[in-house]
Amino acid sequence: MNHVATSIRQAVEQQNWYAALALALAVPDICGRIALPEEKSSRRRFEAWWAEWAEPAFTAERPTKHVFVPAGDAYALRCSFLHEGSGDLFGHKAREAVDRFTFVDAPMHLIVVGKHLMLNIGQTCHAICDALERWLADPANEQSAHAAPLLKIQVGNAASYSVSQDAWHLSAGRLGD
């Protein structure tokens, strides 16, 4: 799972903002599935992981506690962005406080105007990576993540990889046989 944080951080460094945000918003889904494998609802898994690991980075104690990105809004953003390419949350069932997210590459972060929240894109992605790394620092989580059947991307000459007879015959470059 460290490769996920590395990929997000590299995308931020390259200012590949959409890729960075898309992968960052997938982190709570991936970790939530690993942490709560018996929970059938992806929303509940996402929100539980976000509330524990990521939400503190989007919370301020001024004079009273204020959560800028509660778990429901984070989930609604994930759905809106990954499925529609939008930051608008109007009418989304999971929405809690925010109607619209705007991401900027400027020295602004956690700026609220009405129900509109402005976030620095780099800080947001790094905060989610930090949450992932804290989660992985727990040996039980790291072990579970290592054992999870996550997608593996192998780099190199495809013809050199062996796979089962029921899958791709990479040397021939065709499916089945």
C-alpha cells in the first residue's frame, strides 16, 4: 500500500492534480475494504475509515471543534468526482455540510464561504497520504494490507510474465486458448 501513497505524492509533485485526487479519494475505499471486510456497504467502510484516519487533518479546534470535511461529505465528494467529474454535492444523500468543493493550487486551504469549501489540492492529497501511512504504521493494518488481494501492476516485457492457462497467454498476446 505504500506504493499508493508514493503514486499520489508523485502525481502531486508533477501537478497531475486529477490523477492525484482520484487516487487519494480511492484510499478510504481500499483501506476500508481491508479494515472492514465483513461490512457490505462501501459507503460505511469509506466513512468509518475517513472518520478515524483522515478527518482529523480536516478538523480545527477554534474555539470549538469544527470538522471541515466530515466523512459524509468526503464520501459524497468521492462519488461526485469519481463518477461525474464534479465537485458539486447538491442532492447527494451522503452530504453533511458542504454543497460544493473547489480545489486550488494556491496558498489557501480550508476556506469556507457559505456551504462552499475551498481546499488546497496538494495539501489535501498529502493529508490523505499521511492518513494512509499512519494507518499502515499499525502492524495489524500493514499485515492485512499486505495479505489483501490488491491489483498488482507488473512493469516490463509482458511476454516474460507467466500466467495461468485460463488467463492471458501473454507470450502470444491473446486471451485464452
